[in-house]
Amino acid sequence: MNNRKEQLAAFDRLLTIMDELRNQCPWDKKQTMQSLRHLTIEETYELGDAILNEDLVEVKKELGDILLHIVFYAKIGSETNDFDIADVANDICEKLINRHPHIYGDVNVTNEEDVKRNWEQLKLKEGKKSVLEGVPNGLPALVKANRVQDKVAGVGFDWEKPEQVFEKLEEELKEFTNEVNSNNTDKMEAEFGDVMFSMVNYARFLKINPENALERTNKKFIKRFQFLETKAKELDKTLGEMSLDEMNVFWEASKKND
């Protein structure tokens, strides 16, 4: 692995290349924070995929792409004299120092939960009106539910035992079933949301990341379905020409490849 001097040299090299591209490349010259935004989101999802696939070679590549975006935003910020990469780095350093008084101060903690509670309390002291202010509005609903629950748990608003959460989930399932039986679409949607929220909460107590869990199932389903499509082609058939029983034979066979 590279030592600290080599790491700093590599970062300096990236900063130099960014300066050159911004000055000389027609595409890089045109970019703004707004034009880069959707690309940054895509790169973040690609990193997430690489992590889920446990492909460390791809993780390294995607981290490089995201690092480039960070440097790019900082370069744009420097051009308007608002901030540069040093300001970005120093701000996060100061935040980390302030948010870790058990490392850089005289606060004592005994476990991870103490750290999380201190973190949220410190954010409120910094001027935030709500512990939920740090949850972006644009997050996907499943991720947002997990972050909301994690945030409020950090200030003590939480269940005590997983069994309590499971009982709540069963209660929400019964309420959902009642609305299904009454055939009220609006109320069904509301109760289904409560079921999902409770599922996310239960997953949190079991130390399961719901987004990762669902994405694993998505990937598994896609892999099995594509196996089914391949087998249909080998029979010179389309899926529409096959009976459900025929498809189920191949679906069961696909499970052996999981």
C-alpha cells in the first residue's frame, strides 16, 4: 500500500489534472454544479452496486470517479472565490473533531449508541432545529424511512426490544388486511406505507439494511428471470408461448444457480 507521502502526491496529481482539464478541455470548461449533479448521483449508485457485488476492483474505480466529482465541484467553487478543496477538507475535519468529543475532548462513551446520541445532540447545539433536518427530501422512500428511524433513535425515541417492533408490524398488517377487505384504495395505500415503515424499523433492529436487502432480491429475481428467458430461447419459444407450469420448471431450476 502507498504511504502518506505517496497518497498526498497522488491527490496533488489529481488536482493538477483537474486544473488542466478545466482550462483546456471543451467539455470540462462547460460544466457547472448543476450539470454535474445527475452524473454524481449516477456515480454514487454505481459505487453502491460495486459494494453490493463485493467487487473491490470496481469499488476502487467508482471511488475514483466520485473523488473526481468532489475535486470538480471544489474547482468550480474556487473560480467564484466561494471555497476550494482546502476549505472542503478543513470543514469536514472541524466537523469530525467537534462531533467526536470522546476522541478530541473529555466526553466518555461506552458504546456505539452513546456516540450516535452525542452526535445528534451536538447537531442541535450547532443550530439545527430538528434532528431530521439532515435527511434529504430527495432520498428514495425506503432509504429515507431508514434514515428517519435511525435519526430519532439517536435521541432516544425508539422501541426497547425487537419483539415490540414485530408486534407493531403484525398490528399494521392486520390494519392493512382490513382495508384490503374494505377495498378502499386510498386507505390501503396508507396502511401499506405503515407496513413498509414497520418492516424497515424491524430490519433496523435486526441490523439489516433494508435497501441492501431489497436490492439483493432484485438482483436475484433478475438473474432467475433471465435464466428463464435463456431457456425459452433454447426451446425456440417466447415466454408468451409457454404455460405458467412450463415457466415454473425453469424458475425452480434457476434457483440452483443462486
